[in-house]
Amino acid sequence: MIAGGPDYYPGGGQASPSFSFRATHVRLAGEGDLLARLEALRKQLKAEGLFQLQGQLRRPALPKTIGVVTAESGAARRDLLAGLERRGWGGTVVWAFAPVQDRHAAPAITAAIQDLAAQPQVEAIVVTRGGGSLADLWAFCDETLCRTVAMLRVPVVSAVGHERDSTLIDDVAAIACSTPTHAAEAAVPLDCGTARLGLERAAAVLSRAAEGAVRARTPHLVALARGPARALRRERLALNQKTREIRAASERGIAGRLGFQRRVAGVVLERAARRAAGAEMERRRAALHRAEVALRAHEPERTLERGYALVEDRQGEPVTDVSAASAAERVKLRFADGTVGARIEENR
Amino acid sequence: MSEKPESYEAAVERLEQIIDRLDSGQAGLRETLELCGEGRDLVTYCTAELDAVGEGLKELKLDELAANLAASTEAGGA
């Protein structure tokens, strides 16, 4: 754009008249001006680190509710819905319609984004419109709008214009898409149909794993299951054995007791016998004593004690008659207290 | 389910870990059965999440959503 004014020279004797335009200021206008301002703002926002903030937010793979800022009547709306349905996604779309192309657009879009972000159910926000000139898309390069998006805690998916168009909102958004269809895929990263198939496969794997793990161990489990029965059988055998042993032992015990009783009886009998024998001995002893007394009554000593004397020859044989005494000539007279010699002197 | 997964992605990630572990063949019987139980819970959770967005796309205008929210808040508060 050039500022200045026309100038007219009427001419003179030596000069022709002329008409000219005097330019006083020159500056870039139209797209050139917009591009220059956009570039300056882009540098500034980037320097402030606003391009990274949205990218750090977690984008849910399967949001249940997404907010969309777009024009109420437009191809973008239709394309986005088609994209979501192709995903097999049947969640809730919350529309926040806003003008997308005039001087009221930027504040209206900013307000719509903020309102959507204020709803706790809204898990992602899509901002979209169709293609146009840079001037048409200029609202999406608005500084306030872009700062708002950058600072938002809800991820924003931008799909403004066509592939060749680059607006500032694309730089600050969590993800920039070239078309509303792509924006649908970015807002709902999960293809629900594929996800269902994946889950069915996972469920099958789990069932197989559980059954397989059990089946692989079935022989072992069967062996383990037999274990108790085997142990039971073993115990039963052991028990039977013990029972037999106990029975045998008890029989032995009875026998033993019998033997014991017999032994006891033997001892008792023996004692009785011994006692009986003692009595017999006593009796015999008494008899013996009586015999002894009787014998002693007959002993020569007893007779000698009574004053008799025993006549013995030189060999100690008793001299019991006269002829024996005459023949012996010399005899011994045995008294109770001793013996004296004597001579047979005369015969009668 | 012992605890609700943090998100669908977290559930799927854990599910994949479980399946990798099961595929490795290194899990013992007890671990296998536990993993299968946990995996089934995760599949149930993920299926419920998919079902929640599987009944057809619903469209609301922002002011309708705000009105619904206000009504439910009032009902909840009453």
C-alpha cells in the first residue's frame, strides 16, 4: 500500500506540463501484511512456550463427550460427524456454534472454547471450519484465541482450512489436522470397531490361557487329585497293618498275661508249697527233736550221769559180761566226768 | 475388579502386558489364573466403555448441555 498524492506541473517556456503521483509511505498490505503479522505473533507465542502446552495434555483414546466449535451451517460440521461415525463412535457431540469468518468470530470462538472446556464431561474440543483465504481464516490467528487455547486443560484438535493453510491455532493446539474428517479421528483416536475385535481376541486369548494353563497341568492335577486317594489307601494299609499288629499284640498280651498269671500262680503255689513244706519241716523237726530227746534218754552218758560207769577194754570196746572182763584183765572205767584204769583181780 | 482402571488406554495397555506375559509361557498356574481374572475384568471394563459410546451418536448444543447439568445439579442437591 502506498500513501501519497497526485502532483501537477503546468509547464513553462522550457518545460512541458506533467502529472505525477508522489508516494510518501509504502507498506505491505493484504496477505503480505497479514502474513508478516502472523509470523511476528507466531515467533512471540513460540518464544513464550505456548506451542508445547497442549501437546503435553493426555488425549483420551475413547472420549465419551467431545465439544466442537464450528459454524452451524457448513461442510465442516457434516464432515466431522461422518468421520466420527466412521470411527464407530456413538458418544455425545456438544456443539458450540460460532461465526467463523467475520470480525466477531475470534471473540465468539474464544468464548465457545472456554464454555466447552468448563463442562466437566467434555474430554476433547474440536475447532474446525472449511478452507478460505488467509483473511477468511484470520480469526483463527487471533492472539487472544490462541493464548486461550494454549492455556486450556482440555486438548484441542484444530482443523481449520485446507492442508496448505496454516493458522496460528494449529501451532498451539494439541494436534492440528488438515480436514474435519482427520479431526474426528484425532478427537477419537480409537477405532471402536477395531477395538471391539481386539477385545474379543484378548478375551479369547485369556480364555485359552486359563483353560490351557489348567489343561497343561491336568495330568499333574489329576496326579495331585489322585494323591489324596493314594495317601488314603496307604494310610488304610498302614492302619490295617497296625490293627493286625495291635490284635497280635493284644493276643500276645493275653498270652503274656496268661503266662504271667501262670507264673504268678506258680509262684503262689510254690510259696504255698514252700509254706506247706515249712510246716512239714517243722513237724519233722519237732519229731526229730522228740527223737533226739528220746535218743539222748538212751545215751550212755545220761546213764553215767546218773552214777553208772561203763567198762571198756583197752580198745574202748564195752565189756558187757564177766568172761569178757576176766579176759581183758585190765579195763577202763568210764564215768560221766572221766575214765580211770582198773585191774580185774578175781573171778567169781 | 480390584480397582477401576485409570482410563481405557491404561486398561488396554495393562491387557496387552497381561497377554504378553501369558504368551511368554513363563507364568505359573496361579499367576496365569490371576492374570486371566484381571484380564477378564479389564475386557469387561473396556467393553463397557465401548458400549457407552456404542449406542449411536448423540448431539447436544452447549446451552442444552449446560441446562442438563444445571438440572441434574439441582436434582442432586435437592
